[in-house]
Amino acid sequence: MGCFSRFSGWKLTAVYLTILVSTLTTLLFVTLFVSLFALKSDDEEDAFTNGRDAGDALGQSVLYKGNCDTTAKANLWIHLLINIVSTGILASSNFFMQGLVAPTRAEVDAAHRSGHWLEIGVQSLKNFRFLGWRKVLFWSLFSMSSVPLHLVFNGCVLESKGTNGFTVMIGSEKITQGGWKGLPSITAAFYDTLNYSDRSQGDGNPESLEKLKPINDSFVVNSVNATKGTWFEIDLRTCMDRYNNPEQALTHWRHLMMIIYDYDDIYRNKTVGWKRADVLMNTTNTTDLNVMNPLWTVDTFTRTGRTGEASGNTNQYLSDPQPSYLTYTYSDRFGNTQNGEPYIMNMYGMWVMQGTRNVFDAQSGAIITDPRVFKNKYRVMQVDRCYSEKYEAPCRLSIANSLLLIVCIMCLFKTFLCVLVLKLRVWGNENPLMTPGDAIASFISRPDEETRGMCTLTMEDLRKTAKPTSTRLGETGQNYKWLQGPRQWQNNSPRKFGKAVPRNIWVLSSLLIGCSLIVASVMLSIAIQGQSLSNSKFMHAPQNEDVKDDHLDNLPLISLTMVANTPQLILSICYLAYNGLFTRMLAEFEWSKYSVEFRSLRVTEPRGSQNATYRLQLPYRFSIPLIIISIALHWIYSNCIYVSNYEAYAPGYPYNRTVTVGLQFSSKAILVGLLVSIGVAITPLFLAFVKLPGVMVIAGANSAVISAACHYPSTKLKSLSRATSKLSMRSNEYDSMSARLIGDEEVEELRDVSRRKIKWGRMSMGKSDESSVGHLGFGTEELDIEKPVEGEYYSGVKDVYDEGLRRMRVL
């Protein structure tokens, strides 16, 4: 703390935030270097890329590879951490951006002299006109550098969901006892007679001895002791729930063995195997006709874990619950067998295995075999139980190095901007008016002659004024009504939080947030049409639907990520407007409390009874919840539309993987995001109708209103001179006013007042007619500060001083 002891208040906060941003940037660069040079590259040489391009110029590095449940949990926490880090960086940017638009006293005086006003304590683009070009440039660079962070930060870490394909081996009890000696299955003879288009699965003959033997060997070795092995006995219902859902990712299990018996083998003790000569109707060119074989049939199944069209034609049922299309055959006049037109046969549970078309009842376990292939004795078989291989599909978390590089560059750029702002605003000598307390202290210690005589001025008065009018050659003034001179105090207008926000700000913020909510509602309607809420999953899940758009095909990873994170950018823009509404209303709340009790000013560099300010405007009890809400909304939005990455492993050795990268959406997440956004969006509307404390004039962060309320009637007034004020120009009676030549004693007195606890109210009494004019302003505890009285006339120090001189002459 020693090296920062010369800083206080928000300046110290700015230093800490610069350290925070630079530290996070350093950690991000370290992460990038570790990813590039220490972590294993995600080598895609063994992968087939299906559909959209998954390419990344710098490649992807494997952060974690293993259990899918662990991967999903890690992905959840990592993305929550990403949202926290990005929110910290962007909140720091917002802090510096608000600091850049804070005007100095010289800039405020220049605006007042030209008949304009600035806004203090809020982030206002209105101030740009009177700020230096460097501040406007830095503000713009801060803003633009935030855009890439919103678009790519969430995509730096990708979760790849793995799912297993599997081989089904169906046979007798002997197969579990090592009775299979490597012979082709009973149905393989029929499969070999089919042409390629009639074969059930697309990887050629699924019965490859070099692929089946390791599976069988693994079963024989591990099933001896099921508690230590990888194969587990399961009942038929569990078996079907696990393997007969093509749209379900198979992440924890792989190969399947099903034990069957002849239907007439009631006691399950006669079926040891089968001979092809006894089973098959056509044995022409068939080998091993009289060899006993415990393996009935074999087939392979792929599980991508995808739904609907996203799964393509790769996912198939073991037992199809839908009615099946069958093709009848007939003999032409030459005796050749021909295929007829397909027709719907009212038959459910079709099970195609090695080209044979069987019907399988998943409830009873009965198999009705293909009448074209099998003899009548073997037309019905019975499934008794299943064995399932425990195997974890490898899921992974990968770092997209190109995206992380973009984030690092933007964060380094923001760090550089933070240092420049420190040099300009913290180490420089500008002393900007960051808070209303800074402005009050400045205007009390150095009164602004342009606003003298307008102690009843409110933001509403300035809004109602006419357009600028020409006053003399080369000059432009403001023809304000009721601004300078005695005005009767009226407290008819309700003082509520919403009055502190200019009407145009309400309109722009409402349009921005409202239009975003309308777009989100339309997107929800479209999403529900594509996938119902009951079928949707809130998190990243294979069951969620793909975003179907031909223009998105083959887009590189960076482009896909930017499309997916566009809602994040819109959310951040809306959040800035939302935060601005709270900032303005709570600034007015702080201002209003000065009419309730004597309070210390919250300033940048405290003196006397003043308090240091480590924040710019929003109290921590409001800013921290708003930041938490922002983090939560960003996390929810990251589940609405996201980059999906699926790795489907082949059902047989060497288990090659097929990678599918695209965009998915969650109808449920969109609904949750919309409902939470609506709830958050309407909160300022409720706050807007809450009554403000006290009876103070509504400032609305307006520099002219603040200045007009800060004219303290000094007891050490030295002399008077006449001067013209453009801002106060009203009529011949008030076309000129007294400007004091402030002496050293008065300067010291005003500085002393600004450093003590002060309160706003009636400092001198007026009357309901203009025979006696009072004054409203800030005073110390020694003065009898009271509430303004309805109907009394009040004006500035000049009128009070003139009234005192008039009474002295009368005496």
C-alpha cells in the first residue's frame, strides 16, 4: 500500500483495476503458451470431419480427456469462471470509460458560458462535445475492444462429447463360456449373398473376425468375476433402455451380448448352438453346414447422440417402434425374382441383423425370425438376458488457441489503455468531477457566476426551455423561462426516482431493451417450433436441435463462435443502458439525501469531514448484485445457442471417431433467459415510481442544476461589480447581475464550508409575495437550514444580498 499512499478514492480503485486487468491478461497469455507448447495437441488425423469445418489456425489443445460426466462438470465451472473473468475485465473497462467522460471544472465552465450543460457522475455521451479528443478516442477504443471479447471469450474452451458405437453379438449360453471358436455366425451365410445396397449397416460386413475376437476374449476373461470385470449382466428391460434409443448418447457402455434360446427350450438347458444345415432354408454355396456354432448373428450400431436430421442415417434401432416398409417379391414370366413396390406392413419392432428382417418384441424378448431365411422350427427365438460392457467414451475439453489469442490481444490492448487513462486522469493534474460530491465541493468553493440567482432550478426547467436564440452578433444564448430571479417554491410535482432520468434516456433505453426482448421472444417461438420444451435440455446436450442454415455450413470455428455469442454482445449493450438507468436514479438518491440531514461530501480527495470514494457512483450494495445478475445472464445465454462438438466412435476396432461441429440451441435455456431478462428489465420501472427522500430540486446529474444549488452566502463579501451572464439572461430587470470579486478571506470560508458536513434547504426566509426573497442552498450545521416553504419566493445570493442592502438603506 505504501507505493499507492498518494492515491485515494476512485484513483486508488483505478490503480487496483489496472493491476487486476494486467494480472488477468498475464494469466491468459500464460494459459495460451501452456496450451501451445505444453498441452497435447488435439490431433484430428484419426478423425473424420463430418459437416461443418472444425478448423482452427493454431489448432486445439486437449485440456482434459476422460469421463464425460467429469468433463461436463468441468466445462460448467470453467465457463462460469470465463464469465467471471470477462465480467471483471469488462466492468473495469466500464469504470475507466465513465472516468473518461467525467468533465473537469474548466470544461463545465466552458459549457455553461456557451449556454449548455454537462452531466456529472454518469456515463454520458452528451459530454463528448466539450471533452478533449484524447478522452473521446480512448473511450471509443475501450468500447470497440470489448466487442471481440463478447464474441469469442465464451468459445475459447470447447467441450467435445464422445459417444460409443457398439457391436451386438447374439448367441447361446455357450458363448459366455468360451464356446465360440471364431466361426462366422449362422446368419453370415445369408449376408454374404446380398448385394451392397441390401446390407443393413454401412461398414461392410460387420462380422470381421479380427474385430469380434477381442470383444469375445474381453467378455470371457472379465465375466468370470463381474465385480472386477468390465462386463455386467442386465435384464432385458435395462438392456433395451440402454441400447434401443438411437438419439441417446452411449457414453458409459459399449458392446452388447444377448443370450437367446430356442423358443421350445422351456428349461433353458438344451440350446447350446445351431447348425446352418438345420437353420437356413437356402444352403447353396454355404460352408460349415454341420458345425455346431453358438453365435447366431452379429451386427454393428453407431450412436452419434444426435436427434432427428442431425443424426443422419447412422443411428438405428435394435427394435424399431415404428411400422416398417417391406418390399414384396414375385417371379416374372422368366422365373426371375423381382422386387415389387414398397408397402406398409402393420408390423412393429422390426430388427434388421446382417440383412435378415426380424421382429423383436422388446417387452417379452420374443424374436420372430425372417421367413425368407430361416426354417419353421427356428421362426421364434427367445432373448433371456444381456451382458453390457462398461466403457467410458472419451470426452474432452479443448482450448481453441486462435480464439484465446484474440482474447489475449484484446486484454493486452485494454491494459495499455488503462495505463494511458491512469497517466491522463490519475497521475495528471486535471482533477475531473467524478462524483456529485466533487461537483458540489467545486461549485461551493468556486461559485459559478453563470448560475447565480437560480437556486430553484431543476432539470425539468431546462427541458422546458426554448431553443437557442441570437443575442448579439457572433453570440448565442438561451432564452430560459423562470431561471434567474425570484421564483415561487412549488412542491406539486412528485419527486420520484424516475424523474432523475431524462426522457430521451428512458426512451432510448426502453427501445433498446424492449426490441431485444421482442427479438428473443420471436427466437423462442421459432425454437419451440423446432423442438418442444419437454424434449429440450437446458445445458449443452446432444438432445438439443441443430441450427439448420446452409450459410453456416463449412464456416470456420471463429465464425461459428461469433454467431453463437452474438446474444452475449447484445446483452452487454443492453446491460450498459440498464446500468445507466440505475446509476442516474441512485445518483439522484444520493443528491436528495442532502436535504434530509447534514452529510459529508463523497469526493475524490477528501479534506476535513469529506469522505473518500472508492466507487464512481453505484453503491456496492447495488453494483455487486448487478454484476452477479450480469454473470448469471451471460451464463444462461451461453446455453441458449452454442458451438457443439460431437465425436462418434466407430463400433469396431480401431474405433475411429467422426467429428461433427455446428451450432445447437436449447429451447428451455432460451425460455429461462427470456423470463429472467424480463424480470430484470422491469425492475427499474418499479424503482422509478419510488419516492425520493427530502424535498430537494431534481438535478438529474445536470451540472447547471448542481451549480445553481451551490451558491453559499458568504459573510465576508468584499465588493460588487456588474457583469453579464448568458445563461441567466431573462429580461431587462435581470439582464445583468452582481459578480463578486472574491477575496482571500471569502475563498477560505467557502473552502471550509465545502469540507464540512452540509445540508441543502432554506438558508434565509422569503415571503409569498416578492417583498422578501429567500435563498436555497447548501449550508453548515451552524446555520438554521430548514425545508423550503410552499409559496415562498427564493432566488440566488445576489437577490438576498440586494434585499439586505435595501433594508439597510431604509434603516
